[in-house]
Amino acid sequence: MNYLIAAVNYLADPSHWTGPLGAGPLLWQHLGYSLLGVLISAAIAVPIGWYVGHTGRGRALAVALSGAARALPTLGLVTLFGLLLGIGLAAPMLAFVVLGVPSVLAGAYAGIEAVDPAVVDGARSSGMSEWQVLTRVEVPLGLPVLVGGLRSAMLQVISTATLAAYVGAGGLGRLLFLGLKTQDYAMMLASSLLVIALALVSNIVFDIIQRLVTPASARTT
């Protein structure tokens, strides 16, 4: 309990929010890393997921690769890429992408597969091409599931981004590792609280987006 109070006091001190190791700049840096990692993951996984969901080809391989990627140890990935790519952001960012792709990929193809086959058949019967069926019917109706996949990826990357400091990058992990090195447990706990708060806010934002892209007829609340 004393550590929690000390962490709150740490965060309440304005001097701890500015400067190179200030919580404010590191928080924005952490968020930037996370958004970039998920954006790159989406650029890779969404087109593949839509193709798999629309055609049904490669689904078993996609499921197997997604499951295997989720089982990879996060710290091991960051360490391996750090040894291969050196100190800096490249190594952790590659790890973020590897960990983010499975959730986005699953959301992309599951969203397409969740569309009512009768709706898809009706679109084809009306003369739509396969591209039109995908872009005008399956993608819009599958967006809620895709956003759910993006939300899962974002939460995973936000938690993983603390390890960016392990290989010389920034983010809230810098406070965590610095606190561990100096035995400043208030700093460590304050960093952890900020990561948790960032994850909760991200979850709320994606929940709102998911509700907005859900068709009114499919909303339960």
C-alpha cells in the first residue's frame, strides 16, 4: 500500500512529467510506438485476412501461423531482434509487428467469414463482381470483428512496448527499467500504472469505434 501511495505521489509531482525522462513525453512515445506497430501489422495482415476470408484459401495455414506467433515469448523476440538489428527502435518494432499480426489477421478473416452467406449470395446474384462483393458487402459488415482484432493487437502491443527500453528505445519502459536499476519502486509502479491506464483508454476507444461500425440492426444495446 505504501508503494502505491508513493507511486501516486510520484505521478502527482509536475517535475516528473517533463524532461527526457518525464512521464509525459515517455507516455506519448509509448503510445506512438504502439500505434505504429499496430498500423504496420494491419497493413500486412488485413489484406491477407480479407483474401483468406473471401476465398477460403490458406485458412488452415493462417490459423496455424497465428497460433504459433501468439505462443512466441515476447522478451525472447525483443532480445533476438535486438541482437540481429542492434540497439534502437527497429528491433522492438519488429517484435510488435510479429505479435500484432495474429490478432489483426484473425479479426480480418473472421469478420469476412461472419457475414451471412445469404447476403453474399444475394450480392452475387445481383451481378456484383467478386471485388464488389468483398469491398461493398463483406468488408463493411465484417468491420466490427476486424476492429475487435485491432483492439486485441493494440492491447498486446501496449503491454509489450515496455520492453522497447530493454534494447535502447524509449517509452514508459525506461522508467520501469530505471526504477529497477535504482530500486526506485515508486517509479516502477508509476510506470506500470501509466501502462495500465493507457491500455484501458485504448480499450474504451476501440469499443466506441466497434459500436460505431456495427450496423444498427446488429446492435444488442
